[in-house]
Amino acid sequence: MTFLGDDYVIVRDGPVPTVHTLYATAKLNPWDLERFPGLRPYLGKPQIEDGEKAVMFLDPQFRAQIQPTVPIEAIAIPRVVDHEETGFEAETLSILQQAATFTTMSQLPYAGGHTYQFLRGLCAGLPGFRMEIGRDKPGIARAVSGFLRERTSRPPKRPTVANPGSSPLLSVIIPVFNGGPFLAEAVGNVLAQEYPALEIIIVDDGSTDGTEAAVRALPCEVHYFRQENLGPAAARNRGIRYASGDYVAFLDVDDLWAENTLTTLMDELMRHPELDVVQGYSQVTEYVPETGAYEYRGNPMESFPYSVATGVYRKRVFDRVGLFDKTLIFGEDTDWFTRAQEQGVTMRRLDMVALIVRRHGRNMTHEKSPVELNTLRVFKRALDRKRRLREIA
């Protein structure tokens, strides 16, 4: 086979999607060197430090096999499976886009909305597959070679994730406090997820800005509840109590879910009944007045890990862990996930951006100190619970 890279490459999207090589190097886990002893002479350094990979310099020994540029025939996502043979199956467009955008946005300097749009377009224009990697290691190369020989320009029929007849009801809970201007966009974002069995619950936490009028102007049916201003935890708890679905998700009114978030997370829960929570990551954006747009900030893998809006939950998990602590105006999300971990709740985080967090200067957490955000208070509560358990034991 020819070689372009096993890490970073350059990709162009047109007129013919093309990939360009960057580095004439390849990496292996140290233990894999035993399987490929012939590569040892090409190591950059003979001693490999713990936690690092072995780096091999392929030029000039393998120069004839290094291709500077080749067209892209297809995109394949690798998945290790529990059977012998390696094969290729058509994959959904949403899964392809999430896999491509997440890893690139996490590692590419100066990535932003333009990067996201580029990768979405690239995935949409190419055939997409799931490469199911079997136990027969020599067979992996044969399977890839056969796949490349048999490739045609005709895209595969992409599978769908869900359909109305088989999709369980998902209750989406949107707490609102003086977020009327954001409400129509938030509800539109929920509907744009195209999950076929939705219930939208809006809990007005004592708004004074005309949120109720914004609800009446919505183009779809929602369940609307109003209460005195008790905080986001109390608003989410009320939504949980009134939820009809066996699955719930939460969306803050000024944030947005990334495309296909609900279908992807629900699909993972359906395929793995042992899971109680499936999450993605959040991508922070910041409103720039000069451009009138939100621009990407930071690495999603380094974002706040306890955002409740990045996940979908089986409703039963709240019977086990309890509801959100309504005495915490801030930090209620960290507190809930800490309790869930203590209870041994089975959670999985997918490598995908699930939530677009929009910072606009009026967020509830804007310029709050760690003390105001109850960071120490939540930590002390966790310590107290551990202390009580030791005393009981």
C-alpha cells in the first residue's frame, strides 16, 4: 500500500476532494514493535519513554511508497468488533460528521465555525462507511485492499438512525429565566434535531421579560409551566416530574444542540441498555459585537465536563441518584454528576460535540467566582458523604 500519514494530513474539498501528506513519519505503540521488528532500524530514538509512541522516519527507505497527494475515495470510521473478519458497512452522515469535526476541532489550532462547515461539506459529498475491525490482524490489510479495489463512485445508501415507529418518547426540558428572546431559536433547534418522538417542556422560572408571550408565539405545541424564581435546579426538577417520556434531555434556553445530537445520543442508549447516561462534549462560543456572530473558543475536550445539556438520560436514573439540589443556584450540575458517580451510574461520553455553549455577557455564570459558583460547597458535600459512609462501615 502507499502511505500519506497516520496522524495529521492536509485536506482539500474540491473540485476533487484531495489529501496531501505532511510528515514522512509513522507511529506505533511500543508493544506493537514486537510484531514489526523490521521497523526498528527506522526509529527516531531507540529508547521509548513511558506513555509515548515509537516514531519511525520513513524517508528515504520507503520514499517510493509515500504519496504526496491522492484523491479521497471515501471516509471510514474504525470500530473494533468481536468477530474475526474485517469489513465495511455504510454509516450515517451524522456519525461521520461528528467523528470528523470533533477530533479536528479538538486538535487544530485556530479551528472555528469555518472548520466545522468545511468538514460537514466534505463528509456530505463522499461515501461514508464504518470499518469494523476484526480479530484477524493479517486480514485487516487484505480487507482494506479489497475495499479500495472494489470502490466505485456510487455512494452507499446511508442508513438512518431512528424512525417514528421504533423511537421511544424523549422529553426535552428547557428551563427559562428572562430568556424570552432566545426561546424561539432554542425550540427551533430542538425541532431541527429531527428526532421523531419529542415532547417539549418549558419551565418558566419566574421570568419578568415576556417569556410567556414568547411561548404563545411558538409554532409548535409545548407543555408550559410557570413557577416563582427558584433557580435552574428547581426548574429542571419540575420538568422531570412532568415528563411523559422514559428518556429526558435538558437544554438551556440560550444554548443550542449541535446537529443530530439527539438522534446520536438516543441511538447509543438504544443499542446499549446497560447505559443510563450518554454524553458528548460542549463547544464554547463567544458573541463578538463587531461581527454580530458567535465565534468558537477553546477545545471541546477541555470544556466543563458536567454540563447536563450534553447528555440524554434514562428517566429512571433520577429515581436512583435523586433530583437536582434546588438549594444550589450554581453547581447543581456538578453535584448531580458527583452523586451519580458515587452511585455507580453507568455513563458513556462519545467523541462528539453535543452542545454549542453561547457566551453573550448575560449568562447566569458570567464573571462568577468559584465561591459564587459553589465549587467548594459541592466539594465539601461530597467529602461529607464519604465520611458518613466510612462511619457507617
